Amino acid sequence: MAKIEFNKDKKELLAQKIQLYFNQELNQQIGQFDAEFLLDFFTEEIGAFYYNRGLMDAQVAVQSRIDTIADAICELEKRVSLNR
């Protein structure tokens, strides 16, 4: 698995969300640097769990589509009679 990384804009947005959470839910102020540090920690330590869950969800979605296509193909089959 490739390292999970965010571009600068996404990282800033996520850090702002962390800051907002700390402020609203914990009544604590957290700086931009600390929020980015926390984001990096969670990305490295927990990110793979979310990534893998996303892959499992995608696999289920794809398999569902494949099953639908397989059913549609079966419906197209012609009956074959062995009698003349």
C-alpha cells in the first residue's frame, strides 16, 4: 500500500476540522501545527484501517454489479432442445 498523503490544501482543511472539533467538543484550543501533527499521527497509525475498509466496500459494490451482469447474461440464454 502506498503511503497515505494529502496535498497542502486538503491537509489544511483537515487540520481546521480537527481544530474545530477540539474547540466545539472539548472546549480546547489547538494550533495549526498541533492539528497537523495529530492528523499525521492518525493517518500513519489508523489510516490503513479506513483504507482497507474502503477497499472492502468497493469490492462489495463491484461484486454486486458483476452479479447483476451475470444474471442479465443468463436471461439472454436461449433454451436448447435435445429433441428433433
